Amino acid sequence: MAENELKLVVAENRYQNYVNRGFALIDEGIMKKIGLKQGDYIEITGTRSTGAIAIKGAPEDRGLEIIRIDGMIRHNAGTSIGEKVTVRKASIKEAKSVSVAPTEPNVRFMGPGEVIKRNLIGRPVAKGDLIAPTPPETEVMDDFFGSIFGSMALPFGLGEVKFVVTRTNPSGIVLVTDMTNVEVLPEAVELKELKVPPVTYEDIGGLKLELERVREMIELPLKHPELFDRLGIDPPKGVLLHGPPGTGKTLIAKAVANESGANFISINGPEIMCVAGNTQMVIDGQVKTAEQIFSSYRISMIGKGSNHISFKATGKVMGVTNPSFTAQKTPLIEVTQVNVPNYYKIEFGTANYEVSSNHPILVLTESGLSWKTPPMLKPGDYPVGAVIRELRAPEIGFYSRSSNIKI
């Protein structure tokens, strides 16, 4: 290894102000070892090379040979959290021209390249890099959009739209400047390596403890199976995440798949199962209920069990794809009738709820509070519709691309 480079361990970028802005946080003492100072451009090499802007790390990272980079830079460098990368001062050239294209298949960008350019000035980029047009300095976006759109500047921000660099002149890692000609291709470019959801750990607000546990049970066995072989233990075969809607369960799964390089297949219950037989669908240009489809479109039996029976089926079911909301026909290949467990109606004072037979309920009994499922309830048990408050309220953080607010 050359004197002007170091092997550093990749760590998560915990600071939302620096996410998707091209920054790499390194301890100041480590930076001096390879002749770096605040604001220098560096080259980060994993399985591929990319550029970033080196800035001083947090005090808690003092003396640690780590580099904190966001998920986009990790993708561009072909690395992930916990792996080692080579860091050196970049030999960077000013870009004469840069071509970028959206990565989302249903996104068409019809604006001028100047819009993207103003948000990339001062950023090092290379061919194949994923970028989010969020400027290194927020003043750039404020000055540019504020003078044109006024109060509409924030809704118009492009930080969440991802682009891929398709060409640079000259080649290699280049710097976008005022003199760079930025071309935006209107059509999206399909990236084969982006078959997993482009969600990173930095996209998840809070849930630090949950993330650590999930990474230990999923990411570690996927990336380092030899550790479990050496210890002679079997890794977990699955992890169940449970909680109310919107708390980050699916987001965690997408982030782990993305960071681990694993395939991600999302199956939502309503996509494959109708709760009642009178649910209506469009099949072969006609509106029919699920019961009618099960009775009329089945061909031959595939299998049966104590609570289900399956048949081969034929037909074209009309569905709506997201996020474009375009109609699409999908072949019907199988229909299954399932007898699910009964649902129970539980009264919580002023409201009634329908729950499944295995749903835990906090009830007040003669012996005190306990958790019971509906079949376990007895006369005299009183369902409690309240939560037990902790003595100290946890810190609540609101995470955005521009700032963090904690209360």
C-alpha cells in the first residue's frame, strides 16, 4: 500500500446534513496521515472507485480508522458497512461535459441540464455513479431556487430523485464546475445492479436498536457465513418484524437487502388474497367477484389441505402498477380457497375491534394485568385499551435531508 493511501473501515453516516451531498467523514488525525485537509477531494475504492469530499469527522470518531459515507457513496464504491476501502487523495480534473439520466423507469426529466448542474457544482462524479442532485452547500439551492420559485423551492427539490452518470469528459473522477456542460437524458437508464430497492440505512429515521439487531441476524450471515461455520452454529432462517403500519418494517427490510446485495421480493397480502368472496376484480374485460372467478376459471386441482384447496386457472386479471398508476394485464395461473381462522370482536370501552385468534390483548384479570389471545379470554377479563407509560420518555427525532429536529 502506498504512503499516501490508507485502508479504512466503512461506517454508517449518522448525520443527515451530510447524506447524499458527496461527503466522507474521516478523523482529522487520520486525514493528516495521507496528506488530506478539510474539503479535499478523495478517491474511495472498493470493488470500484468513486470520488467524495473529505470533511472532519465527529469527536467520538477520534483515532478510529473509519470512514463514514452514505449509502449512495457506498454503492458507487462497491462496498458496504463493515468492509474496508482504500482511501487516497484524488487526482481530479474539471469536467468539460457530464451526461446523467434518471434511474426510475417511470420518471422523465424534461428540464434543462442547468437545474441539475447548479445542484452538482463542487461535486466529484464518475461514470456509473448514482447521484442525488443535492448541493454540497445548501446556499446553492436556496439562492438558485429561491430566486425563481420563492416558497415553492422546497417542494421542487430534486434531492430524492436519483440519477446515474452515463458519460464524463474527460474520463475518470471529474469535478462539476460552472464551466461544465451537463446534459440530462430524458429517458431512464436501467441499472442491472439496482434490482434491490435503493433504500439505505440513512433513509430510516431512528430505530437504532432495531437496525442493529436486524443487521446482526440478517446482514452478518449473508456477508460473512464463514463466521457461523467456524462457530458451528446455524444462522437465523428468518426474522419477524411486527408493529403498526408506517413504523419502518418494510423500510428496514429494503435497506438490509440493499446493503447486503440480496434480492428483495415484496408480497402484500391484498395482492394475493381477498378477505371475502364478494371482492370484485376485472378479469377478461368483465367485473367478477372472487367467488365467481374461483368457480368459473379453475381448470384442474393442484393440491389440497385441511384448510385450503388450489386449482390451476386461466384468464387475464387487470391490475394497476405503482407508481405510474397504469393499467396492466396479469395472467391468472392459480386460484386458492383458504379457510382462515375466525375473527373475534373485542370491546374497548367506546370502540369495537376485530382481531384474529392469535392477536395478543392486554387484559385486567383478578390476578393483575396479563396478555391473552381471544380464545383464552374468560368471563370477568377486562380488555385494557391503554399503553403503559415509561418513566422517561424516549427521544423523538424528525429526520429530513436538510436538518434534524429532536424533541
